[in-house]
Amino acid sequence: MASLRLKNLRKEFDRGQIVAVDDLNLDIEDGEFVTLVGPSGCGKTTTLRMIAGLERATSGNIYIGDDDVTDVHAKNRDVAMVFQNYALYPHKTVEENMSFGLRMSTDLSKDERYERVYEAAEMMGIEDLLDDKPDELSGGQKQRVALGRAIVREPDIFLFDEPLSNLDAKLRTTMRTEIQRIQQELGITAVYVTHDQEEAMTMGDRIVILRDGELQQMGAPTTVYENPTNSFVGGFVGSPSMNFIDVRATNDSGEVVLRDGEGDFSCHLSSSFSGRIESANEQFTVGIRPEDVFPATGEERNVLETTVEVVEPIGSDNYLYLDLAEDFIARVGSDVEPAPGDRIQVTFAEDDVHVFDSENGKVVADEKESAKASV
């Protein structure tokens, strides 16, 4: 087991015309489970492949423990990787697939290899499948074999490249729990790549968000959710996505008022925010999460009257699409059932309002909040 450190890591393709990973710095502690998440093409899989040694870094360094492994061949790095497509040998049995890496990279005897494979198979609940071939297995069983093959290596680092994306929703949830249980049981450092932000939030001790090869934010899932460092992170993390409205801010006798151009949205903020407004009529973007918008009683400070456009029941909650802005959603309880076309009043807590610079997308925050949201 070991820590993992990426220092100024960069990867270019096509002689520098494409920058897949740009000056990435990460420190991952021994035994920590970190998830890398971001949209397609953000550089998360390229980063994982550089850690594994399958891609050569253009510049920067990779440290496993105290050792600089940047130029070390993949076969000599003590890492094990689980792929999206399982990567099992179709002509070999489950036992042969799981023991193949041991046979190629260790001097263990056949009995010692089998003992380690059987222990891992028991941990995965597939000990009865050791004589089967991959085409006799279900998707979930194949993924357990791939995970077991990584476990028997007893590596310093576990690497997961979207391993659950080929599974159905129910099995994904089961395997998610299984991977977390095994990682905690073994205490091995793990880096898990996914495009599913819900998966990233629920699995990781810390979550790393990438965009266009650049680190946007790294922190505990709840910290990233509650204190996004920019509008991209605010919109990417959370389901449904954060609502955004472009506004102008005015400083009226120490009170900040945010209003959109249509006059449908207005928000009064406390005087503590006034110090962050340099001048009147500055443009900002307001972000409010759907679950923070709820029916008003009429006595709240910020009350908005709006028209319901669409109602989407999802069981425990209803999604109300409101005409306050494009795709503006309120996530309310299932007992709130307005009809499309109804006029309703909604409100939100002042503490749940996120304000971003409209030009660069960075959060507008005081020093205390900036520390919480820092990368």
C-alpha cells in the first residue's frame, strides 16, 4: 500500500495540438478512495493510463509512495487496473484469468497461486465459478472476475476505469457497494474514474472534478456539493443540475439585490454580501439547487411567483419545471402536485444561493467561503 502523487502532470497529443491533461497536481493518501469525474474528453482516463504506465506523460512526475515512477515501465509499477470492458481471456477459465498476472509477474508456485485466487474468489462470491469460461458468466460475474484478478495482485494502487458502465442500474448499485467494501477491507489506495457524478459522490472519500484536462476542484463530496468553486462544478455535481439565472446586482443601502433582466427573478441578500459587490449593476450568475427551491407560505423574504410548465413525478419527489429561467427546476415532495399552467409561489433560503462571476464562472465568496471551496 502506498500514497500517490501527481506533480505538474501534462499529456499532449498530435505534437502539442491537443492537451489532454494540463498541469495536474494531486496528492492521494495511503488507503484513500478518490474518484475522478468529469464530462467525456476531460482527461480522466488519460490520467489513469499515465498512472498505470500505459501512456507516457509529456511532462511532470508520478510518485507512488516515495518512488518516482514516471519513466518506469507499466509491468514494473505495483498497480492493478480494472477496465470497463472486463478484458478477460475468453479461452481461459475464471481461475486461469485470475491467476494469469501472478503467473507472469511472480515466482509463486501453482498451489500458492491457486490459494490466493480462491481467497479472492471467496471474497467476491464467485468461488463456484472458477472452472467456468467468461462466455458462461453474466456481466456482473465478469466484473467480479476482473476485480478479483486485480485483488490477487495485492498491488499498492487500485485503478478503476469506468468499471460499472456496462452493467444495468441495479447491478451497478450492488457492485458499487461491493467495490467500496473490498477497498475498505484491504485498505488499498484506489483511483476510480467515472462520468457518473452520482457514482463519484457516493463512492469517493474525495472527489476530483476535471474539465478540459484541468483540475476544477478536489475535496470531500459534501464540501464540493455545498461549496462549488465555480459554476461548472456547481452545474456538474448534483441531480437535477443546479439552476442558473443571469442577474444584475445593486447595492441598496447595504443590502444586495439580484434581479434578472425580465423582472421574474429577484433575490435579496444580507449586508454580509455587500462587501463582495464592487459597484452597482454588476453582472453575475445565480445558482440555486432544485432541492433548495420549495413552496412559499408568503411570509418569506424571497418569494417568487411563477408558472408551472411541466410536472415530472419520480416517486418520492416531483420535479416542477418553472418559467423563471430555461430548465429551472424545483424538486419538491410528492405531496406538492400543481398542474401545468398553475401560478405558484416558491422561495429559497439565502444561505443556499450561490453567486458566480458571469465572465469567468468563479464563485463570488468571502475569505471563509473561499477556503471551503478551494481546489
